[in-house]
Amino acid sequence: MEDKKSVIGSLRQKAKLFRYSRTGNDKNPNKPEVREQRLLDQRMNTSIADVLQRSRPSSLKSPAHQQPTDLRTSSSNPATPLRQKKGGGTGLTDSLDSAGWQSQESVTDSPCEEHNISKSTDEMDLSESATEKPHFNRNGSDTFSIHDNEHNNIVDMKTESTGVNEHRKEAQRTYLLTICLKEGRRLVIRDRCGTSDPYVKFKLDGKTLYKSKVVYKNLNPVWNETFSFPIRNLDQKLFIKVYDRDLTTDDFMGSCGVELNKLELEKSGEMVLPLDDPNSLEDDMGVIVIDICLSVRDGKNKKHRWAQKKEKRSFSGTSAEHNKRLTESMKKSQLWTGVFTITLVEGQDLPLDRQGDVFVRFELGDQKYKSKSQVKKVNTQWRERFDFNQFPDASSLLEIEVVGKEGRKYEECYGQCEIDLSGLPLNESTLFTRELDPGRGRVVFLVTPTPCTGASITDLIAPPLEEPHERDNMLVKYSLRNSLKDLRDVGFLQVKVIKATDLLAADLNGKSDPFCVLELGNNRLHTHTIYKTLNPEWNKVFTFPVKDIHEVLEVTVFDEDGDKAPDFLGKVALPLLSIRNGQQVACPLRKENLGGLSKGTIVLELEVIYSSIKASIRTFTPREQKFLEDNAKFSKKVLARNVLRVRNLYRAVCHVNQFIKSCFQWESVQRSIIAFLVFVLTVWYWDFYLLPMSLVLLIVWNYLQIASERVTRDLDTMELYEEEDEDEKESERKGLMEKIHMVQEIVITVQNLLEEIACFGERIKNTFNWSVPFLSNLAFLVLIMATVITYFIPVRYIILLWGIHKFTKKLRNPYAIENNEVMDFLSRVPSDVQMTQYTELSSCSFYSPYRRRKASP
């Protein structure tokens, strides 16, 4: 016991000398501190047993919660400070100061307290009496170090807080789940038209993490949507559910699940997940293809991501060097250097095992084209032509798939083939005949690669048409003497995207991250993104090669939204023929369907140079179809608009018919006399050249009417609806029956119109197929008489006699009823529906049913 006390005393004495040497140079030991005295007064109210009881568990706490409470005595001066200097040593005080914690001030000990502490400390064990300080080593582990000056060694012990901290870190660790929804294959049919409108929901712990867009009328949808979500607990299952969008309730198309604890960290892979529905009788409900990656989301990654995000948002294009780098990167990803002109010729020896249609899909990188559906034949003819752009770093592998569609049930692939287009000679057509699956025939098509130099992206300070001699070269290229060279190159378009003002605020901070997309046909270019602004200034110049002067330039402004799809801000559609060269215009942005106005304007300056001869020739060739056409969906407002358009055309025809009848009825004597003389002279001197001449006169008449401002082309009465948003809002307010009553009038009108058209065609057919023998005989006799009359009498005289009869009918019989003999005859012929409704009488048998049963053995 004496040895132990001597060891403890020597350690305490040396520690006091060491601490005094550390603090004596910076602070006067004889000068007391008021703050220290207050702390001493507080500690004097606490017994030594309480202090020891509190200091014992404090050694087991983590270093973040540990406070330095060393109580020391000084033989030279009782007012000697006991704390260490902040700037020296590697003890707990320095560690806490470096971590941002406020160190505790020293206290002034009284002799009485010094004696009590010494007495109590003598009764402690060596492990408790030694100076214990947490030491932070370089590898980040926490240890206690016992300093013994006699043995000149350090004993390091792992604290119990290490295990606690590791458990706490493990509990607080979060993960980042990144999913790319790629496509669906062979999904089930849920609509009456033989297709579905699928979309996907990702659910975790009963909550919807993400909902994809709807792909309409497609059993093999392609989404290519990517999103990320933080995950804390991996002992969960991610559910992927597929639905079919309907007007009332969405139909379930199957689901699948992914166990998160079975995913490998920091490894991305493709997963093909089969869909299943226990309540469905279908064996194969298709698959969903996703790319999934699970990564650790620790503090360093957060800091790195925040630095990337800050760097990304801070680069607003202020320096010229940055703009140059940005332009070069956009050129690599957007600009195309050539065009592949593909002509689908025919299919040979295609199977005819079932009835249906057949079409061909082409795919080159991200570009896709689907041909028209043709009726199945052994040698099906398509004769279609379209273009694919050739990008420098994109794939040059052309994929072809021939698909047979059998009614509304399913699609059958007849075969696939691939063609490498990289080695084809320029400006030369190469004929390909590729075999499909064995016994499924062949497909024949042509590929013609041509170079393209008309697309570019530059800064506003150096537009292409303002370079020396560039404008003159363009004018010569599209001049009259070069009109028959390269007929597909019609012209050149330059678009200066200057700025936009007063855009919609799409983000929560009241700002947007706008960028601009320009589309001309199937060609597409876009600007860079300017972050956190409602008045962006892009100052970029884009050029497009013009293949058809009747195309429309669509300029759309979007808000960048990270991994999600961009938010729509506004859109402008500008026909090329309406461009006024060199004029800067401020176009108000419209809604997505180009109907009503949206918020904001965009400032553009456009200039187009084209050859009138090439444009005229191009007008009489098939128009290029857009690859990315929106799938049609039902909207009662669009239906009402189309019915109104047809009704307006019908009223115009009725107005013309009423004008002709007024001439026959002599409602205006002057008008009827002029009409009668024009009719007689036209019929008497009729020749075929009078037909185009009459159309010329009609065009001249309308031009004079518009030039004199008697007639205006007023299109303001044409209503365009934002059908998706309004229909969704209205469907939330009204039930199914109310919506049915709302569209009932429109549906009845369409129903009656379709019935009249069908009846007219069926009655003509039934006239010639002897459905009603009396009417067929009558038509037969009338046609024989017409044949004989037209053989002996010129048609000119017959028409003239018919016109005189019509004009003089009212004069001869003022109370005569107007009629059309041909339509009156067809009204007597029954349609197919009426034929099935009528009861056909057959000759009765001689024996009654009673006698027939009696006569039977």
C-alpha cells in the first residue's frame, strides 16, 4: 500500500511540474480569474464522492461528449491554474478545440479541497489514479493513454466508446438507390383496342417513390427514366407495379419486387423482372427491364456531390473560355455530320399463315422509325423513305425488325437483322436483301449515306451568315442556276436565340433553370442551361439544313430538374414561310398544345435562305413523318372541337347548295338570269381547260376579297384546349355519369354522321348485288337507257337540257317540291343493318308442324 501511494505521489508531483511549465510562461499564476472562482464555488457545493462518481462514467463516453476535469494542486501557489494552454500539447483540450468545442476554464483550488482530493485519490486504484486522456491517433481510433514517467512507456487501451461509435455510424449510414427504368416487354392487354397504356410505380414501405410517364398504346414501352432515392434500412423490399391508364380506374398489369439487402454495393447491373399477378389467369404478363445501383451515401460523398452541384450551378457562362468549352461539348453531342437515307422497298416470301398486317421497325442509336402497316402478302410493298442522322460518336449499327400484327391480340416477330453502316460509300445507294427467321422471308431496302454540313452551334458574336463571303456563298448555292442540283437540300436556316423574359417559376426558390430546345422536323438542337433565373440570356446561334420549306420550327423552353424529366415552361411554333429575315421578334410563349398563352416571351432573330424551285418540287413529294409523334389519347374537348370543325365544313357546303337552289327558285331575278346565262355558255363551250381556269378564278376572287379586307382570315374562334390538365382536373370534380352526360351530345352527333356515311355506301353496294331485285332491275333498265341516250346524244346537250329543266321548273310549277332523283332512289335501297332487321318470308310447307311430327318415325 505504501509502494502504491509513493508511485501515485510521484506521478502527481511530476504532472504538476509539467503542467506548471506549460502554463507559466503565458499566464501569471498569482493572478486569479473571476470565471475560475465562480466555477470553484460551484464545485465546492458538490462532494468529492459525487465528483468521482461523475468522472467515472465520463471516461466511458465517446470523445465528443467528454469534458476535461483534471483537478490538480500546486505546492508553490494554490491559485496556480490547472488547465493546459490551448495551443500546446496533443491532449483532449487541443482535440476538442480543433473540433470546435469550447474548452473548460481552470479553477482555483483551496487548501481544504486539495487535501480532500489527495486523500480520496490515495484510496483509488492505479488505473483510476493515473492521468487518463483520450488520444486521437491518425487512423481515427479512440484510445486512453496512461503516461508513466518512471517506466517511460505509454499503455494504450481501446475504449468502450469505439464499439458504441461504430454501432452508431452503422445505424446512421444511408444509401443511395439509383434506378433507370428502361423498358417493358410483352406486357398484357388491358384495353379493348388490343393494347395498353402502361406506366410504372415504384413503392417502398407503402409509399410511392416514383411514377413514370404513360406510354400510350404500346405493349413494349420504352421509358428510359432515371431517378434516385435515399435508403436507410436495407431490410426492405422494393415493389414495382405496372398499371394501365384509363379514364376512370387504372387496371393492374402485374408487379415484381427487389430485395434491397441482396444488392451489391457500388455495382450497377441490368435486371429483367417478370411481372406477376396472383389474381390473373395469364401465365406470361411480360417483364420490366431496369438498371439498379446501390451506393453508400456517407459524408464525403455528400460533400463531393454538393461541391459538384455548386460548381455546376456556378458556371453560368460568364467567361469566354468556358463558353467555348461548352460549345465544343454541345457540338460533340448534338451535331450530326451526315444523313442516312433509307428506302424500305418490299418484303419477299413473307408467311401467310394468318391474316393481319405487317410493318417494319428501324433503329439507329436513339433514332427509331416505324413503317406503315400493310396487309399481309407474299411480296408486301412499302415504298417508304426516311432519314436517320449520323452522329460522330454514336453507333452506326442499323437494327431492322419485321413484325406481323394479327388483329388486336398480339404481335409476332418474323425476324431481325443488323447492318453496319460505317463502311458504306458516300452518295451511293446500296441495296440490302436480308433473310429473316427460317421460312419467314426476306426484307429489301436501300441505304444512301450523304454528308451534311448545315448544322452548327456558335456564339452570338460570330453568326455564320455574318462571316465574310458566307452569305454570298449561300445565295449562290440556292440561286436559280443551281436549282436542279441536290434537290433534297432546299435551304438554310439560321436562328439566333437571344434571351427569354418573365418565365414561369418552376422551382421552390421562385426561380427556374431554363434551357431552350429547337426542333425542325426530326432535327433537334438545344442550348445550355442557365441556373436560378427567370430572365435567361443564351446568346447562341443555331443553323439547320432545310429539307422542306413547309416545315415548322418549334422552340420549347424547359426547366432542368436533375434526374427527373424537365418541366415545360413554354413553346413557340414558327412556319418557315412566315419568317421575316433579319428582324428580331419577341414571341409570347404558348402552352404545350400551342393553344392558350403561357407566361413569358422569347426573343429570336431568324433568317432563311432557300431555293424556290427546289421548294416547289419538294412540295409534290411525300412529306417526312416525325419520329417522335405523340400517342393519341381520348379527350372529350378535342372530340368536341373536331365535331365543330366538321360541322362548319358541312355548313359551308350547305351554304353553297342553298345558293344554287336560290338560283333555281328565282329568289333573285337578276341572280337567276346571270346564273342561267353562265350555265348555258359554259355547257355550250365547255372544254377541259375550263376546269383549271375556274379554279384559278376562284383563287383570284378570294385574293381580291382578302386584299380589299372584305374577308379576314379570322381564326380566333378556333378553340384549343389544354386537354390533359383540364380533363384531369375535371375528372376529379365530376363522376363517371356526369362525364357521360357531358359528352353524350357529341357522341350522338358522331354516331349519326357515321351511320349516314355507312348507309350511303351500303345502299350503293346493295343496288348492284341484287339485295332487292325490284330496285336492281329498275337500276338495270335506267342504266341501259342512259347508255343508249349518251351514245346517240352528246353529253353537252343532255346537261344543257337538265339545266334548263331545273331553271324553268319553278316557272312552270311555282309550287313544285325540290328533289334529287338519285338520292331519292338510293333512299329506297335498304342498308345492311336494315336487311338483317327485316324478316325474310319463305314459302310455307304443305304439312303443318303437327303432321310433320306425326309422320316422322
